[in-house]
Amino acid sequence: MKKSILIAFVLFVLSITLSACGEKGPVTSFEVNMTEFTFLPSEFTVPAGEEISITATNNGAVTHEYVIFKLGTSPGDHFDQDEDEPKIYWELEVAPGGEVTTTFIAPSEPGEYYVTCRTEGHIEAGMIGRLYVVAPTE
């Protein structure tokens, strides 16, 4: 029984990963699932300066956050409130079992932006992701 649950979970994660990888170019709308120590999917590509719609679902037992850091910054090995708060570009908080849909304006500067949950211990456990910002296509 445990083996079949594990196989089903692996197939689920693989299908999400493959569907995210199959996207052709930047998106202006995406969904992310948050569980204990994981964003699924963990990477998105968006056009610079555009309004982005995000739906974040927290399937975990504790509050999770989707925190995008300014270009070239990250919290390092753990989040320090005083040191890292000024590095945040945008953030979203979702209660356990909750779902939030909102929008934000993507950074205007193309590049790779660090994403994490700043709940204590979550960076250390690997709850990180990337937001790739690319120049908008004409």
C-alpha cells in the first residue's frame, strides 16, 4: 500500500514538473501549490513589467509564504527579519488549507529572482524556487 502511494505521489509531481517545463515562453498567470518545504512547481518565467496573476494553494499544516526577493539578493541559509526584510520585492501569505489569488507587477529588470517561504526552518529544509523575468516579446 505504501509503495503504491509513493508511486502515485511521484507520478503527480512528475506530471506537474513536466507541464511546467512544457510551457512555451513567459506566462502572465500561474498556480503554485505549497506543502511542507516545497513549491510545486518551483520555477516560473514571466515577462518583465507585466501584471502577473498568481493562485497560491497551501496544502500544508502551517502558514506558508511566497516571497520574491529583489534581483541579486537572497536570505542566504536562513531568513533574518531585520537583515532580509529590505531585500523583499513582493510577498504573499497563505494560511493552512487556504488559497489566495492576487496580482503583482513583475520586476522590470530581467533576471533570475530567488523565491522562498520565510517561515522559520523552511529555507533550511529546501523550500525555495526561482522566478525568471524575461524581456517582454513584442
